[in-house]
Amino acid sequence: MTDLLIRGAEVDGVPGVDVAIAGGKITAVGPNLVVPAAEVIGANRGALIPGLHDHHLHLHAMAADAASVRCGPPAVRDPAALATALGKAAGDDNGWVRGVGYIETVAGDLDADRLDRLHAARPVRVQHRSGAMWILNSAAVTATHLDSATHPGIERAPDSRPTGRVWRADTWLRDRLPGSRPPRLHTIGATLTRLGITGVTDATPDLTPQSRSAIEASIADGSLPQRVHLLGAPLDSESVSPAARLTVGPYKIVLADSGLPDLDDLAAQIRRVHDRGRAIAVHCVTREALLILLTVLDEVGTIPGDRIEHGALIPHETIDDLHRRGLTVVTQPGFLTDRGDDYLRDVDQRDRPDLYRCRSLIDAGVPVALSSDAPYGPLDPWAVITAAVNRRASGEIIGSNERITATQALTRYLTPSDSPGGTPRHIRVGATADMVLLCAPLADILAAPAADAVQATLIGGCRAYPD
């Protein structure tokens, strides 16, 4: 590993600072450093900041998404365009077509019969944009034997025939598809480094041993240079893998809006997790899910590290409860611009102030971290920062009182993987050299955040972008 010297950077608002790196750590910070034999990177007055951490995304879903057919806006907006897109799709090695991003504005409430009218020649599965549901055509229904399956997520017609709609059953459904390996992550790793992301939290629930092994292999061979924090690892998983850059975090629990859990069952599950000394990370998209969780936590209690994923709708009257229980909220304001038109159309005006809260939570002392939920939300952290600042959809601001500053938004990407919304990392001696060099002073960048501001990304003292 080559020693590095970053010359003339802005650090914590101070210009003209040099930063020395050796052995993957920051060894010196100050003006006019002398480091013999070090490779010098000229900062040209650009800001040097800690690497960004995306606190909630889905790595293998991102890779699969990249190779899938777009089934929703802006690529597809009506049934004819959807039929054309499915017909032109190359299909995978087994002849299956995988679509993503579907929304009802394209062709209504899609099921097997409607999907057959669009494309019946090959097995097709289309994922709803929410990520909560797959729609299979008749060929796919037959191939996966849905008629005889018993998974509770299988939707059935009054005559007991499967409709082709399957809810919250990703792992189960994957096991019924023709055999394939998890998709490679090299393009995802490269994309993340270009954006200045040096670490991610994979929030995929019920992660299979094969999927975890594939992530570890990608870390080991360098195709995924980021540090990875797992929420979906089984309860008995070790906290740190031999790959060193992979850690295990809170245990992911999904409160599915398609079928909320029994309170006693949820309480028992949370107790089991807490008894193992592991915090919980609970998927809460609806207000009903959040209220159920808070009711159960009144009974079972919380432990440090318990967190809420998404918090898409947080009623104002629950904010003090979140603070009292010490809960963290990991949210995605990027959805406000990415799906703002849908919210303006479908969400009651009285509920819009509750969407993807930021400022009110921060003001109440609730730790808040930002993330993308990619591939279901926009990955670009600089676009998410802009969304947190503007909260604008089609010229209309959604929840103006929830806007935060660009500095506050960036800080929510700089907190550690094991303390989202906690104390942000800084450029200091002894810190791991996960850093992003920007092309201008930070104030200039945050005046108009954009991914092209990233000049270089370093992970563990090695240059990941440009390589």
C-alpha cells in the first residue's frame, strides 16, 4: 500500500491543509507536511471530507435492477410501451424476463391475466416499484408452482387460483426460480465510488448464506471496495467477518403494509432479537406499522441501536415517543422528488407534512440518518441531499417545515455505520482513510450539490476513484 499525501485541501473549513496517509490510516494533518516517497495528490483547494455512508440500500437488488427491463416512468408510461419493452427484452440464461419499477399508472392493477395480454410467450416477473410485490404471468405462475404453494404472500382469487401477485416473498420466490448465482457487484462498487460512497448498509432482510458469501467474495476480490454493514444476517451471525470490511448490524424486521403482524408475535420476535444482544431495524412505511411498533415497544422495551427504516409517515404526536425510546430513524427524502407526483396525487393533504420527516425529528433530538433505499429510490447521495433541502416535487414543496440545510443533510451521510445519525466522522489523525476529495470548497459544493463534484474517492487509503 503506497503512502499518500493530499496537498492543499480544505479540511473542516480551513484551506491549505495537507493530509498524510499510511497503512490505511490518517497519520498527519496540517500545513506544509513533508512525507518522503509519498504519492502526492493535489487537492487544488478542494474540500476533503470523510467518505459517505449510505445507511440503507440493497446491493444484489441493485445489480439485478441494472440488468432488468424498466416497467415504469419515465421509460414506460402505458400498456403499449410496457408490452414493447417486455417483448424486446433479451431474457436471462433461462429465458425469463425480469421487470422492475412497475406502478399502476402504467397499466392498472397488474395480475397474471393482464400480464399475459402484454407478454405471454415467456415467463415474466415484474416487481412493483415499492419492492413489496412481484407480478408473474401465467407461464411464470406455472413454472413456480404457485397453485400448490402455501406461502402467505401468494394472493389468490375467490376460486383459490393464484392471481400472479406475490407479496413480501423475495427469498421464497427466488428459491423457486431456475438456478442462478447472485449477480456480480463490480459495476455497483464502481458506481458507489464515483459518488463518494465508501460504505453501505445492506438492508436486505433474511439474507441467504449464498448472498452473504457473494458479498464477502466481492469485498475480498476488490470488486466491491466499500465497507458493508448487514441488517439481514441471521440472528446467530458473527459480528465481523474474516473479510474485515463486512460487519453485522441490527436485525431487520419487515412490518409489511400488505399484512401487519400480530402484536404478540412481533413482541416475541423482538424479545428474541434483544435477548441475543442485537438491536432491531424495523421497516415502517405506514403510520399503522409505526404505531404497532411503538405499542409493542411499550411492552418489550428498546436497547441502544434500535432503529426505524424509512419512517415514510411519522405522525407529529409520535416524535416525542421516538426520542424517549432512543430510536433512530433512517429515512430517504430522495423519494420526495423521485415520487413526488405520486404523493401529491395519492397522499391526503393532511398527511403530507408527515412524509419523510427530517427537521422536526432532528429538533426533537431523534438521531436521523439519510440513505437511498436503492434500487427502489435514487442512489445519488448528492441528489438526496438536494431533496432534503428543497423537498420539491413538480414545483410544489412537500412539508416545507421539514427542510434542512445542505450541511445538516451531508452530516447525515457522514455518521458511522454502527451509529447512524450519531456523531459524524472527521478528518483526524488515527482515523481510517475513507475519504472523498471534492473539486471545490465545501460551501461552494453544498450551494448546488452534484455528483460531479467528486474529484477522488479513497477507501482504506487506496484510491478507488479514479482508479
